[in-house]
Amino acid sequence: MTLVSKGQSTIIRTERGLTIVGSRITLYDVMDFLKAQYPPKLIRDKFNLTDEQINAALSYMEVNRTQLEVEYEEVLQTREEIRQYWEDRNREHFARIATMPRKPNREYLWAKLEEQKAKRTSEKL
């Protein structure tokens, strides 16, 4: 762990990135909500942070805005790559499952499932 701020440390760099001391919340988590127009008070409550922690995060973000924006874009790119990986992997997995033969004596369950799917589809329309 590397200390980032001088004096009383409130933001540290961990293997997860810039993190608020005393929590597992990264500054990127806070930035997600700020970009979605959440007020700091709601972000504080959402992550169960103290006033000191949220103020330290916002202060750090203001002072290091340029560097943090670059890092945040990298985090977003990594998140997207991970999401795409798992989406592709799950698609292959579900396609494989769909080709498997159904177990005998479960026709009633499959009929009930198809009925529920049809009901949901009709409710959406």
C-alpha cells in the first residue's frame, strides 16, 4: 500500500486503485455516482462513509482532477473488457446448456416455465 496524500492519510493506493482509508470504496466508485449527478450526501450514505471520508475524497478529486480523469478512463476501459469477457463466456455456456437434452419426467416443469415466459412477454407489450 502506498500513501497518496500528505499528513493525515485519507486516500491510499491499493491493488484496487485509489481507495478511501477505512473503507473498500475507491475514488472510481465515487466518480461513477458523481458522473450520474448524485449529490455528495447521497454518495456518502450509499457507501456508508463519514463526512470526513467523503470530503477527503472530493477534495482529493478536485486537487488531482486531470490525473484522476485519465486513471478513471483506464478503469472504465478495464471494466468494459471484463464485462465483455464474461458476457461472451456466459453466452457460450448458455448456448451449450440449451443444446443439452432435457431430463425425463420434467415435462410439467418445462411447460410451466414456457407458460411463465409467455405471460411475461404479453405483459411487456
